[in-house]
Amino acid sequence: MASASKPAVAQETLSYCTSCKIDLAHLIVSMKGDKIAKVECKTCKKTHAYKAPKGVTEVAPKAAKKKRASKKSEDGSPSATTIEAEWEKLMNTHRDAPFKSYAPKSKFILGDKIKHSTFGEGIVGKLIYPNKLEVIFRTDIKVLIHGGA
Ligand SMILES: [Zn+2]
């Protein structure tokens, strides 16, 4: 294919056909700047938006990939959802424990559930000697003081 020359209306180009579902020769119908906007399939004669030929970009078979992705994303992704997942797990583990409202003068122990006026509901994940707590809130982990110094 002569893809080295600039594409122009009425020229032939290789595009993925949305009806035929394969890469086919198309005629350029319209341009957007120097990009191909619309093409007409030479096989089915349908006009549709230009799509880069799939043969170039597509690597893995789609069906096998999709099944995995939908199931894994809940606990497998190392993104911002990790804290929330951990938080949910802890909340679930300690679901019978009552909430204590946070005040710097109160004393907390590991696993205590805290209700904080700014950060919301959290759970004590770590005690830092002598008077600090690492509290896992829904979207963030905060270090708070306790025990009233
Ligand atoms: Zn077609």
C-alpha cells in the first residue's frame, strides 16, 4: 500500500471495516485536517468512520482477555482502590466492634474502629510508640495522635 504518500479524498487506503469486521481497502470520503475521517468500504460499499487496520495493532485474542479482566480488577489492581479494598476487609473483619469517636485524648488499641470528624470511618492498623496511631480510612491512611500527651 502507498501509505507513504499523504492521504486525500478519493484515495485508496487500508482501514478496518466495521461491517465486514476485517481490514479492507477503502476509499477516503472525507478528511479532518491531515487525518482520515470517513471511508467507504470497497467490499460492502458502506461509509463509516476510519478505523486503523486491526492487523497492525491487535495482538492478543479478545475473548480470552475479557473474561479475566472483569474478574480480576476487584482485588488485583495496585491502584488507589487498594486502600479501599483493605479498608473494606478490615471493616468486615471488625464489623461487630462499636465505633469510637476520635479525640486526641482518647486511647485506642489495634483494631479499634474510629469515627473521625474529617476523615470519616477508619480502623486502627498500627500503633506507633508512644502516642501515635496509623488509621486506615476509606481512601487514605492517616497518622493520628492519641492518649493525650
Ligand atoms: Zn465492508
